[in-house]
Amino acid sequence: MHFPDDENGQLLAEIADAGVDLTSMQTIDFYILFEQKPEAEKFAKAIASDELVPSTELTKCPDTGVWEVITRVKMVPDHTLLSQTEQYLESIANGHNGYGDGWGLMVEE
């Protein structure tokens, strides 16, 4: 399988090399970071009404003190779709002084 030469492409290649089926639905975690808890809470509330994002979780990083909203989206991990979803979530986060910190996929053993 060939992937574009960018961060998302490299991560997809690593996931494929690990044996994950990239043609089936997966739960993708998108990470959005905030300096202030009220801004993270406003973003989480705003995104919770979006049909795209059925699940969110607000946590605080014990090392950095940064607030993190993890948004979980069920999708087929396609490069274009991942990039578009990432940009969409970041565009909403920017209005709440947040910024994207990538995505990940937890593989069930």
C-alpha cells in the first residue's frame, strides 16, 4: 500500500506495517490541546453536538498541565478523510484557542 509523504502518510504506513486492516472501520482519537480549562470545556461542548464526533473526553496532562480534549471518530482510516477531519476539528478548536496535536488509533489485541 502506498501513502503520501507527510506525517499522516507516515503514521498510516506504520499502522499498516503493524498489521492493522486500514480498509475496515476503526476508532480514531484526535487530540486537541488547550492552555485553559474553560476553553477546553467550551470546545468539548461545541463539538459534542456534532454528529461526526460521538465521543469526547477532557483530561489534563500531568506533565505539562495542558488540557486535552480527545475526540473519537469511527471511520475507515483513509489519508484524505483523516486529514480533512483533522482540519475540521482544528478549525473549530482555533475559535476556542485550541490547537490540534495529531491523531492515533488504538488497536484491540
